[in-house]
Amino acid sequence: MRLVQIAQHADDLDRAAEFYTVLLDRTPTARFDPPGLLFFDLDGVRLLLDRSAPSSLIYLHVENVHEAIERLDGLAEVVEKPHVIFTHEDDTLGPAGHEEWQAFVRDSEGNLVGLVAFQRR
């Protein structure tokens, strides 16, 4: 079994498309409007931005949380600045010998989004 799709609320598909295009560094895969659906491919998992979906807390892997925040300059409210939350001694929950950095932003639609990066100590 694998995750196929996650839905996230979006009132304004154009605004959401701009935000997620900058954050993900990729363009939408498909748009159906009406009924108000926008898709991005996240390495085989569909991110669905949908006017009728509830808000979800999603965590997205980025190469560097500091750089991701810089790219989003003016597009997102930084709720929590980048910080180390854990150092992985083994690879149970992340790559061994790496620090797990996280930051939280509010996307263009008001949803909380976690940004996660694994960096060598």
C-alpha cells in the first residue's frame, strides 16, 4: 500500500498555483475548473488543491528550509523559523548522521505547511 493523493484546501486556484509552483519548483500537472481542482505531482503522490477540501497539515521535503523560505519571500507568512528538531543517529526516521530541520509557513490559502530538510551535521 502507498499514499496516492493528499488534498489541501484552496479558495483561489491561481494564487495557490503561484505559491506551490514557487515552493515545489514545478508547474501544476492538471487543472479542472470547474469544479475547482489543481494537481501537482510530488514524485508519484498527487497534491490536490481543492476548493471543497478541508485544510490539512502537510510536511514537504525541501533541500534546504532556509532557501525555501527565501524563495517564498512575500508569498507566505513564516509561522516558525527554520530550526533543528532532531539529530538522526540511525536511519529509523531519517538518514543517519543528519539533522532534521523544519520550518512552518502559512500558504497563500491560509493552510499551515511544514518544510523539512535533512542536512549533515
